[in-house]
Amino acid sequence: MSNPLTPPFSRRSLLAAGGTGLLAPTLLRVGAPRLTHGVQSGDVTADTATIWTRSDRPARMFVQVSPTGRFGRDCRTYRGPVLTAASDFTGRLDVTGLPSGSDVPYRVVLGSPDAHRPDGASEEGFLRTAPTAGDHRRIRFLWSGDQAGQGWGRNPDLGGFPIYRSMAARDADFFLHSGDTIYADGPITGDVTLPDGRVYRNVVTEAKSHVAQTLDDFRGAFKYNLEDDAYRAFFSRVPQVNQWDDHEVHNNWYPHEVLDDPAYQEKRVDVLWARGEQAWREFVPVSHRRTGAVYGKFAFGPLLDVFVLDMRSDRDPNPWGWAGGGIRPDGGILGTEQARWLVDAMAASTARWKVVQADMPIGLVVPDAASNGIEAVAQGDPGVPRGREQQIAWILRELKNRGVRNHVWLTADVHYTAAHHYHPDRAAFTEFDPFWEFVSGPLHAGSFGPNALDATFGPEVVFQAVPPRANTSPLEGSQFFGEVEVDPDSQQFTVTLRDIAGKALWSRALHPDA
């Protein structure tokens, strides 16, 4: 946890401050530690935030929080951990005592490992804390997923990862990352000639020239993304709520799988999983409060709660996708404990809107050809729930029986954008209330789709935008993100699906049920 060295500032001083001036650059000692990959924030609450950075050598991490952005005597300083080779010199610090619902400039400063005061290299960031339960204010957030996949990497002709400049222009309170933060199994090896004759130019690094198997390989994939200016700038200004999916480890992986993949010498998924998860926790600003569990709940005032799922760590094997029939909470894609937690937490929520941050869609058929199984939930059988649908059916029925209304599911994974409405009148399984699922991605990867819909839960495609062919490159567009705005007066939940330039493709205002 954080260790404040100076007194807290007041919310009034923060809101009243109008200056954004900066101190003069610090003169660094020869051999002093330097920041290598910027700063990030994540898992922000009304009064806490997790701050992340990386050094080039052993260093003490400090975080300064300022009501004015000037980082003079009025700032609050937190003494953080020593960054060592054990974590590849990355570190994160949970800072506390922040003013709720406020814009909070911060600065990460490095010092020698035994330093007691910040006196070295620094870099600034910005975050916005969540409102409290009694604070009705407008909320705007973004979501998407799927980063640097299918061999499409940083392209100097595009300025790297261009979608992050478009997302930065939306001035979001936070960003939900829906997973596939990296493509550990997707090398970036060189330039690619497109069907129209243009050449997609890739920035190539040694770490991304092969699949990730060692811990340093996984770390190198995260560094590759963080070496993009637009990516790094966006995450220095917008807090994240992260989940993971498959490509942080290996395509379509499930626990205890043994790979049949000639690119890998290490065939045991559980070994790759441990290395991939360690790198993910090292390079993503995930709070120490979430250590040991990827899933959790984050509250954003009286209008919004976000429920972050982990649809990977406790799933049953992909070949079981057609098994059984009926309704049950156990097994499935979440595991029994997480499924029961989700229902209980949503039933206890008093927020007007309940967002389920799911790393995979419910009704789209996502097959796993390698195992002749099912990667997501739906398997294409439009009848009674089977396989993982049995657990989703139990969740939806429990939510209906407990009177949980106004839940919206947000996801990525399939590399196109869509709006799906689920209704029992169209469904084989009918014991649930109507709800929406919105899909948006990729951030920077090959575009695909559309996937087939499974009728078990009665989904209908209300809108979708798909590429002209499979694996369309980012140079050709078809990269997407979603935006949500919750109005404090009408309490409407407005979803807008946007393209790589930030252009609105489709929008719908959802009205809350009583």
C-alpha cells in the first residue's frame, strides 16, 4: 500500500486550482535511474488509484499527487517500492486519500533504491477519480481490446497505433481493456504487401520476432506496445480497468492444456500461463487489491458499477463445448466461485446501471479448431443450453429472479463491432430479462467477422460493422472502440460505436428500467 510522506490536499484546493505549470527539468546525476516506458494508472476508485512505471535499473519509486499540477510544496508524496530485476524493474503503487470525482495530476519520480525523498527522473500523468455513492455526475468511458495481433505491429506510416489518438480526444473518465493486451503467440516479423499493392510496414524488435515462451519474451511483448507514443500518451492520461483473454498466453488456451503447436518447445499451457500472468501483472496497472484474482467490482457513483470477469482461468476444457444439457452454476466459463460471486455482487449493487466487462461474447459462435471445441460460450446449437451456456443460463435466470435490472454486457475478442439485443421471446431458453451486449475491437490487429449467432438466448443483430475480408490490416481501417455516456439527469446509458478515426458509426440511448 501507499506510504504518504506529506499531508493530503483538499478537494477544494484541487477544484479551485487553474494552473498546469510544470517545474523545470530535474538535472540527473550520471548513472541515475531513468523511466523507460512512461506512466500509467488503473483500478481507480473514489479515493484510490494504482500508479505504474518502469525504470532502467534498480530504483525507488515515488508518486507525487498535486492539486495544481505544479508539484511544489502543495503536493502529496508517496514512497513506493524498490524496482528490481525480479519484476524487470517495473513497479506499481496503490495511492490512497485522493479526492473523489476529481481531476488528479500525478508525477512518478525515481530515486536511488535507498532514497527517502524523490530527487530523480520524473514523468507526469493524469487521472480522474470515481464519484462517491451520493455524487450524481456525467460518466464517460471507453472500451475495446485486441492489441498488435495477426502480425500487424507499430507502423510508422500510421504513426504507430493511431486509434489511441482518437480515443484520447474523447476525454474519457476511464478505459475498460477487454483483453488480448498483447499477442504473445503472434510474432511481428516484417513488412506485408496488401492486396491493393500497398506495403504495411512493421517496426520489428527481437522480442516480438517469435512466440513468447520465456518470461522475458512475454515482457518484451508488453514493452513493444509501450514503445508507441500514442499508446503511452493515452494510458498516461486515462485510467484503465483491465482484464485478460487468451493471447496474453496462447490462442484459445484453457487450464491444463498440452499444446500441439510446432512453434513451441514448452507445450504445457500451465507453465506459459504462469509466465504470461506474471508479465501481465508486472506491466499492467492492476491493483494489489486484485492480486490472486483477475475478476472484481468497481463502483463509479450511484449510476454505474462495473463487474470485471475472468473467462479464462477457471473455464472447463474447450472440447466440452457441447456437453450436457440443463441449467447449472458450476464449471462453464467462469468456474463456480466466480459465477456465484457475479450474481451475488450484482444483486447487492444499488447502482442504476451494471456493466459486465466480459472478455468474450455470449451469443456469437467462436470455435476452437485446434481442439475441435468451443472457445467462447455459444456452439451454434439453437436449442436448450449446452456446454458453457448452462452456466450463463443459470446466471441470467438468477439475475431475473433476484430482480437485477439494467445490466449491459461489453466485450471485444471477435475483431469487429456490433450491437446485440437478447430477448426471451426469440430464445430457446426464456428465463431471463432482455438485455444488450455490445462488441468493439480490435484496437490494432487484423479485423474479422461477422461470426454466426446462436439462438439459445435470443440474440438479434441490431448493428454491425465488419471488414471487407478476413484479417484486414489497420492500414485499411476496420479498427473499433466503444463509448458509453451515462447522463446524471435522465440516467440514460448511451452507447456509441466508433471507428479508428473516432467517427460515430452507430449510437443508441438505453432507458433504465424502474
